[in-house]
Amino acid sequence: MPTDFDDWFVREILVHERALAQYLQRCWPHRDELHDLRQEVYARVYEAAARNRPSSPQAFLFTTARHLMTDRARRGRVVSIEPVGDFEPSNVYLVDDVSPERWVGARQALKRLAEALDRLPDRCREVVWLRRVEELPQKDVARRLGISGKTVEKHLAKGMRLIADHLYGGMPPRDGEAPAWTATDEDDGDARQQAD
Amino acid sequence: MHDSRRIEQAAAEWLARRDRGDWSPYDARALEDWLCASTRHRVEFLRLQAAWREAGRLQALAAGLPGDEVPPRGAWVLGPVAHATHATHAHDVAAAGTATPMRARRWRHALAAGVALVATGAALWLGWQLGGRSEADYASTLGQLQTVTLADGSSAVLSSDSRLHVRMTRGERDIELLQGEAYFDVAHDAGRPFVVSADGRRAIAVGTRFSVRRDAQDVRVVVTQGKVRLDAPPGADGRATPVSLLPAGSVATAGRSGVLVRSLPVAEAERYLEWRSGFLTFDDTSLASAAAEFNRFNTRRLELADAGVGELRVGGNFRWANLDSFVKLLEMGFPVRAERLPDRIVLHAR
């Protein structure tokens, strides 16, 4: 079912989610709208790129984000917006340095996954572990934990969302709360060399 | 709930249902319809699907863990996996499940390296407590941040290469910033002012969030919550210096010639404190200042060979630990050439 284009989208666009989230957060004053903004940016990029794949996906992603914010600001949905016009193409590239995800090394990727798993609520974590790691079929997971199949499904759905958030660093952390990984990932530099 | 959240939830439910094992052509058709209904549906589905696929790498973590129990949190980071780094190859293959042996081993090595990294570097803690009094020294090394909890429940984040001396008594909380920069989240205690002194300046708070930083010439105070009073003890001539009251959003620079206060939206003032999460933020900043910032955090120095290079303006967010990438970007976007030496990188005009 996944098409080449979908793979391209995951590989070239979604990997920049943390940088995108930070960029949106920096420019947009209403935090409760960030999730919606992000989704619309992705949708716009997906549609435009399906017609014509951009040669520089990350620059295109940021340009799309900027245009979307400008549109919304113009529609009067916000009072003030940072003069985003400052973000020249070369600057956009610089901004993206926040998250050169493709350089993130194996060590970090696995560390982040382990963190993502550990941050899940207890039962959710058990379900994810048994299904995704032990690869037990859902109904065996249910039997093993003594819960209904429907509950297993619910926990999985929740686990998927939380893992994606942690992995891609999608949504900005709440006020004053640093993302869990920032304390331990100052090893970007050397991690890069073992990236695969 | 915003629509976007509902869509994300629905995408997750589709994935979980498809994972159930009784997926029929009819279901596949229904999913396809849902995906086609809106591009938002599709992108959210792709996003969760990719993350879930990625989560399959967790199988590498299972290798080396005993039995089929769900391991306790953190077990693999500090426990069996790290120790299992030198486990025999055959065991790896058996335990790694669907992960290829090569990959499993690589993960393991990578993880062990991570553990070693976490174990290095800790604060110097020389505290003692004597009947309500406590005194402690804290220090961070170059390139490290240090978060510490003080005796009164306040917390401080020491920036790279910084030192604090903390003295708590029943009536006072005295913190001396001996070097570098620190951010304080002050526990509310109206009866005991929280006083941070640096180079003859004092920033006084009751319960608030702010940072104090020492530079060669001046002291900078950034307030992100509450109010801070900035003053200096009376000079030798007995004359008191003017007092500045800094509300949230203030960025005050106190130098020999006085105090300059800029009032910014709080979110903007917070940018001055992004070093806490590993970033330096520049906004039309001269490359000379940017280099000085990087040098506060790294042993490998960034030097500018020409004055003209120092005047280039840069903007953006950068990981202070990732000097290499900053320099690479400079080379791409600016007329500079980097000369990479073991202990420093020198930028030349090109």
C-alpha cells in the first residue's frame, strides 16, 4: 500500500518535525493551535509535492509553514506575528539546524525509542511491548494481560500517538518542561558518524 | 478537542485495528476511503505508521533481556543490555528475534556508549547543614549543563563552565555567581529574599524565574516570571546606586556605566535562556558575538581570522554542542572558509 511518494514524504518531510514544531512555536503565539498548524502544513506539503516534488524538501516545508502562518495572520486570527519575512531561504536552512534528524545516530535513535517506551503509562507500555517487541498477536496480548481485545486496541492506538510524538518531537514541551531527550543528546556530533 | 487531534486519534485507531489480525478487504476499502477523504487524514496516518514501524527497532532492546517478561522501565539503559554488550554472538542472534544480528549488535554497542556518557561529569557538591544553615558549591564543566536543587527547594541550571556558591540561613538566601551563567527557579518564601550577586550587582527575588550571567564587562539579568530587583551595594563613597525593578520580560545589562533594561515579550526574553535545552538562538547577531557564545560552551574554540568575518550577521537556532554543523552551515551560506584544527576552528574570509 505505501507508495514511493508516501515513502518520500516520510523520509524527506516528517524527519524535520522537531525543527518544524520549534519554528511554529517560535512564530505562533497560540500554543493550542500548533497541532492544527502542523497538520495543515503537512497536508499542504503533501498535496503540492504530489503534483511536483520539490528539489529541496526541507526548505519547501519551511516556506509552506511560513505561508500558512502569514495566511492565517492575515485572516486576523492573531494579533501579532513575528516578522517572518526575515527568514530568507538561507536562513530557513539555518533554522533547520535545530534538527538535522538524518544525522541522528543509531545510539540516539535507540535511546529515544527506549525513552518513548518508558514514558508510556504502565498498561499501555505493557501492551506495546508485548505486541511490538515480543510480537504476540493482539488476542494473545489480551489473554496474557487479562483484558479485552478492545482495550488492547485502545492502548495500542494511544501508544502509537505517544511514541510518534516523542520520536518526532512533534509537539513542543509544555511550559518550562524541557523535552526529555535534551539532557542526554549533546552527543549529536559524534553520533552523526555512525548514522546509518 | 481540535479537529486535528481527532484526526490523529482516528488515524491511530485505524492502525490499531489493522494490526488486530482480522483485517478484511472490506476494512481495507473503508480505510482507503477514509484516507482519500482528506489529505489531513493521510498525512497523519503516514506519520503514525512511520513511527510505529520505527518502534519495531525496539526489538533490539529485547535482545539480552531474560525471559519474556515486560522489563521494568529503564532496564535496558542501565541494566542487562549494557552489560550484555560483550555477550556472545550466538546469543544475540537467538534473542534478537527478527532484528538482524549485525543490527542488534550495533545497537548494543551504541547503547553502551550512551551509558558511559551519562556516567561522566557531575556537580561538585560540598554542602553541609548546620542548624538551619547550609552552604554549598556547585560547578559545571565546559560543555555541560548542571541542574541542581538548592536547600530551600529552588532549582538552578548552571550553564557551561559556571560556578555558584550558595549560603542559606534562616533569614537569607545568598547565591554568589562566581563565574558563567545560571538560571533560577526560585521557591516562594516571602520571608527570605533570594539574592544572587555577581560582580558587585545583586538581583533580588522572592519567588520567580530569572537568570544571571557574568561577562567580562557586565552582568546580565533575564527575568521570565515575577519581579526581580537589581541593585548594587553602596560603593566606597557610601552612595547607593540606583535600583532597577525588573518585571518579567526584562533583559537588563549592568555595566560600569549603568544599567540598560530592555522590555520584551516574555517569550522573546526566554530565547536568551535556550541554552538550557541545548540551543543558542541568534537573531541578526554578529558572527563575532555568536562565536563568543559558542566558546562559552565548547573546549574547541571558534576563532575569526578577519574582523570582516566577525561582522557578518547570523540568525537561527543552533545546538551549542554541535559546532561542526554550525561551521558547515556558515561555509555554505557565507563567504567564509573554515580551517579546522584539533583545538579550534578558524574562520577566514573567502
